[in-house]
Amino acid sequence: MNTQWLPTHTIYRRIIDAPDRAAKEQLFREGFGPLFEAMQQSAPHMPVQDDVLEAARTWGLLLPEDLTHVPDALRTLEAADAWTVAEHALTSGAAKFEPYADRISLSDVTGWLLLTDPAKAEPSNKGYTGLQFPGHIVSIFDTPNTYNVPRLPGLIVHELHHLVRLGLYPWTFQTPYGVADYIVLEGMAESFAAQLYGEDVVGYYVTDIDADNLNIAKAVVQQGFEVQGDVRGYIFGDHFADQWQFEKIGMPPFGGYAVGYHVVQAYLRRTGKSVEEATFVPSDEIVAESGYFS
């Protein structure tokens, strides 16, 4: 697996140093255009956004007109050597799958670290988030701090694991995921982060749920195992239902993440497998052998 982590901090610095808005916009398009072009190619069914700035605005990214001075987020991440940390995490995560190279389809991964406007950020994300699409990992910070910056390596390998697993078990309109598939996808990705970097990197979407709400989430998941298609409510919870337009089902915030993590952890304990080995196991088998719902 070939990996590269792009030095987007140097792109931001060049934009900041540019003499006028036109120059800033040109540098922004040159630097971040390849990301949005690749994203569009990976999801041709999505609405086409004709301009890089238009696409960046919908994401809430810091725009050329925002980059007239060095933002606090950039200073904080540079002080933490975040781009070196990210590159090492991506390389280390990829190395774990080298023994399985002949069984996975993922060959090239490019990483991006982007800055978003704190005023436009989702508060429940605690200042950071991540996503992936074929061949790319994107880590996004609006307010880097002592909570989320140490979790950057875990965030990266979480998204890397998604790329590997989704290559083995694709999620498409033709092959929709069910509830078990989705909770295992998230639980295994976060278990990969914990395996590489320890439980201290496990995110709020697993750790912040209390025992009572975890039991509620467990019951909601168990009752929804036959559901397929749009199963976001079983992962993100009712908190996002109005914003993302899906049905409320009584799920606590991020309940599916937490349940998925505990399912995978139980499976790993009972089988003695590593996350890499478990990556090739179907979701229904993981759920059944975990004993978590027994």
C-alpha cells in the first residue's frame, strides 16, 4: 500500500502570504482542487459543484478571504507537528495490512488535513472529525485542543480501516449495509485505533455514553438487525435526525458507535484475533461470535 500525507499547512501558509484575494483564491483552487475533484469522481451520483470555492464553502472550510492572518488552529497544529504525526500514523496503519496485501484492493492512499470555521462546525464533534472516500483520508479540525490533537493518529487509522473494510465489503446502492454491517464497520475501525495507539485515543462517540444509555443503544441495535438501507439513525442517534432527515428511533447520541466498539472488543477477546484478522470476517459472524447480545 502506497501512502502519502500532503503538507496542506504549506498550502495554507502560501495562501496567507498571497498579496490579494485573487491570488489567494488561485492558490486555494490549485491546492485543494485535486481533493474535490477526486471526491466528485468517487461519488458521481452527488450534485456537481462547479467551483472549488463553492465546494469548500459547503464544507465550512476556511476560505481564502478567511486566510488573511495565521489562524489559531494552524498555529496549534503546527506546534503539535500534526502533519508529521499524521504521516506516521498513516504509514504505521498501512504497514499492519502488508501481510494481507494479496487479499485487499486498497493500493494508494492520500491524506489531507483541513481547517474549518469553528462558527460553522458541529459542536458535538468536539473540534475534529474525519472521513474517507476511495484512495483518500481527510482529517478536519476547527478547534484543535488538548482533547482532540492527541487523538489525531487514532482518527487517521480509523478512516484507513474503513477504506480496507469497505474494499472487502462494499457499501453501494446495489449492496446496502444493514445495522450489523454499520456498527461493525465503526466498531472495528475504532478498535484498530485502540490496538495501535491504546484506549486513550478512543473517541467521544464511544467513551461519552453512560451505562444506562449504552443499554438503551444496545436494545435499539438488537431490535434493528433486520433493517437495511438508510441506517444512520442506528449509528448517530436521534440528535442528528432533524438535521440529516432520518427517522428518530430512540437512539442516544452516537449509540451505534459505542455498541459497535463493544461488540468488536468482545469478539476480539473471545477469538484472540487481531483487528487485522477480524477485518476479513463478515459482520453477522462477528456479532454472533461476540456474545455481546446473549
